[in-house]
Amino acid sequence: MIEQVFFYIFAVVAVVTGLLVITHRNAIYSALFLVGTFFCIAGMYVLLNAQFVAAVQVIVYAGAIMVLFLFVLMLLSAGEATPREPLSAQRFFGFLFAALLLLQTLMLFHVVRATGQPGEMTQEAVRRTGSSELIGEALFKNFIYPFEVVSILLLLAIVGAVVLGRKRS
Amino acid sequence: MIPLSHYLIVSGLLFVIGVAGVLTRRSALVIFMSVELMLNAANLALVAFSRSLHSIDGQVFVFFVMAVAAAEVAVGLAIIIVIFRNRETTNVDEINLMKW
């Protein structure tokens, strides 16, 4: 029962802060609301018994990516409150299509019965061994090739960001 | 235990909010933030399925998605900074020509 209370708190706060991200005029407030959303999602990961993913979410998303966003926002002085944009046709159709997508997404849950082949990592097995050990084991046994490719991808991102950020002489 | 559908509804809502943000906002940085929101909604769906289907592969996939998202943010913000250096604006309505 206490789990349900926490779930509803996290879910409502995540959705509300998500709405505030896209509607607030000041971009810095949007970034801070997005940090709130990330924390709520991390809370939901803990409820799903994925503690390692929750910790990585807070460290990487809330701790590194959003800090980078705030740096760039401050550098570009994009934090001033922009004047309220008029409700142009593009914004109206944007919200309309988002609403239609929401209808489709909610209809999916009534029409489609998603079934898969259940594996053997039941909740008890995960609790017994710990999710970090299981993820590490899967990463280095079954997913070793994507793991190495992701390390090369991160190197590419570093080199790309440095090359793009150089001053043109 | 909370049923899978509850988590999927939250994930769908967050994804649609991200889509609305991409379609309606004009600041390039807020659009980028909405894309991150969409990625997080997908991550939430992955972890929810990982628990419901008794597999650890969903969480491993989330790990990779986060790594790719971090790389994408680094390069994307570098691009935005370069565009701002040349055009003095982050309003995507004004960045509609590749070169003039």
C-alpha cells in the first residue's frame, strides 16, 4: 500500500513537472523542472527494483547532462523570460497532434496485449543477487560487443564536441 | 505490486509531453530538453517491462540508452553553441537557412 502512495506521488509530480518544462517561458526554470522530473523517474526506478539504474539516472542525467544544459543556458544568456508567444497556427497544430498521439498511446493499452517470453530473473532472484551484479554480468557476457561500441561512441562524442567548440582562427 | 499498465501510462504521458514540447517551443535548448524527456519516458517503459517480463536485459538497454543520450547531449549542445556564435539567436524560427 505504501508502494502505491509513493508511485502516485512520483507519477503525478513527474507529469506535472514535465508539463511545466514545456510551458514555462524561462528556459532555466524549464531546466530545473526537468531535473525534478528526472528525480521522480529515478524514484519510480527504485519502486521497480532497479536500484542501479536509478543511481545512474541521478548521476548521469540530473548530475551531468542537466549541469551541461545549465552551463550552456548561462553562457548563451538564454535564461531571460521570453515574451508570451502568440497562439499561432503552428502551436495549435503542435498541441493538437500531441493530443492525438496521447489518444493513440492510451488506446494501445486497451487494444494490445503485449506478451513476451518471460525470463528467469524474477524479483526474488534480483533481490537475492542485487541488480548491479546482474547488470554487470549481462554487460560483460551477453552485451560485451555493444559495450565496447558505446565506449568508442563516447570517444567520438568527446572528440566531436571539442572540435566543434574550437574558436575558428 | 503496481501493475505494468500504470507505468506504461506514465511513460506514454511523459513521451507525449516531450513531443508537444518539441513541436511548440521555439528555443533550441527547450526543444533539446523535450527530447531528453522523451528518452526518459522510453527508459521508464524499458525498466517497467524488464520487471514485468522477469529479465535484466531491459535495464542493460537503459544503460546503453543513457550512454547514447549523454553523447548526444554533448555534441548537440556544442552544435547549438556554434550556431549561436554565428547567428546570435537560439530561436529555431530564425535558423531556417543553412547558409545565406
